[in-house]
Amino acid sequence: MRLIFAGTPEFAARALDALVGAGHDIALVLTRADRPAGRGQRLRPSPVKQRAQALGIPVAQPASLRDPAQWPMLEAVGAELMVVAAYGLILPAEVLRIPARGCLNIHASLLPRWRGAAPIQRAIEAGDTETGITIMQMDEGLDTGPMLLARALPIGEEETGGQLHDRLAELGAGLIVEALAGIEAGSLVAQSQPAEGAVYAKRIERAETRIDWREPAARLARRIRAFDPAPGMHSVLAGIDGPVKLWAARSRDTAPAEAAARPGEILPGQGLAIRCGEGVLQVLELQRAGGKRLALADFMKGVPLAAGQVFEPA
């Protein structure tokens, strides 16, 4: 099938590879503009652009698809269908109508749960036990179009956002190939999303990445996993320059002797246990600003931590 592919991060790049491997004709790739990255802040192409260039596929990086000046470029391709995966730009109705068979989206949740920008992180943060991939026909709403295929995945008890991302990326790559085969065979029937159960996965805001020790430990542990490897969760401790990122962590109940401690206070005993608004957070990995992510024992060789020290509340 002759396709336009629109995507930006690694999640989308894996789908592009799968479509090419399945023999589809990718006539054009759309991706976001190159962005500064690294210490030198040099412009870096997106993973999708890098993959497309390696495959010899033409790439376009429009700043917006709301601009009618961009539409003739898409029309000239003569694509039967556009596949969209974590592209990052809104497709107006005029663009959705350009491909003969419309536009399909590879969405990283079981719709209608977790429509929106951060479905992987929000599923872990909420304590969901499963998520998945939905292949949907795009309409003008936010992930509201009819569904063609869906496949579930269990979420591991200690799975991070990065680990779940990688498993969903592989699932999505395989499922879009399966969906296109079904469309070509005429065996897929689109179904409207259920009217109930819609939940929105809002974009992660910077303010969310600072730990509020007044929250329950179980919620903080889930958020730390969800935001791993990016954007991470951090706190501030007197005597340490810059924020400290907290990575692997588990929650537990508060022992009677710990009940009087303040939220954010380091408790006596083995390891790094921090009192929360409800329960205790047992931290296993930390990272200083500008430093490497380290296991607790290695971190404490350079930064001694003692019972009674208090991490600042948000």
C-alpha cells in the first residue's frame, strides 16, 4: 500500500521499520523539526527522520499542517492512507481527508482509556494493571475515532515507563502491519469507541516532576516508575547543590516508631527510607545534578545521608 508516515520519536521509528519490512511503499515521511540536544545544543534529527533518511525515504518537516500551503505536498504523493504514530502535530480535517482511505493512528493505550499525550506514563502512575495498543481511524477529536484493532499488555509491578514504552512500541509496530493487511483484505470493521470509560492522559508538566512528600508513598513510587527515564522525579536536600533525582523506589507501610517523622524526613535504619504523607518510600537509586544515576550504596559514598535530614516539600 502507498503510504504517508507521520511520527517523531523512537516509538514511531519502530513502526516505520515494520511497515517498510512488510513491503509497503512509504512515499513520504512527516516528522517534527530538528531540536537542540546534548551539552553543545546542536540540532539533532528525530529518530524517525534518521530512520527515513537511512532508508532513502523523502522527509518533510512542516511547522504546522494547519497551513494550506502544506496540503498540495501531501496531495501530490497520491497515498492511499496515512499512518500516524506520536507525531506531535495536529492534523486538521482537510489533511485527514487527503489520503484515499484516511489516516490511522497507533495509540499506546486501550481506548477510550488514556486518550491524549502521555498514555504510557499515566497508566503506570494510576496503578493500572494492563494497557495496550489501539489502531484507530483518526477524526477531528482527540483520539476519539473508531477502532480497528486493539491488543492488551499486562503492566509489570515494577515496570518503568521506558520499559513499557519499548514493549508497546514493538506491539504497535506489529499491530499496524496486521491492520493494513486486514484493510487490504477487507476483513477489518471499524467500531466506535465505548461511550463510557474515557480518561485523558494530560501532558506531563514540569511542576509534576518535583516530589511532594505529603503525598502517599505508593503514589510517589508509581510516579517515579512512570517518569523513568524521562522526565524523572526530583527533590531538594540541604547541603546538596541542585536537585536530586530519585529513581527506583518502593513503598511500604509506616512502622509505629516512624509515625512522628515529618514528610520528607530520612528515617533511621538500613537503606534510604523517607517518610511520606502516608507510608514510607524506600529509595534504591539516586542521581545528583550533572552526575550519573547510581545505586544507593554508590551514591552515599559521595553524598552521606543521615537520619533526621529532611527533603524539602514541593
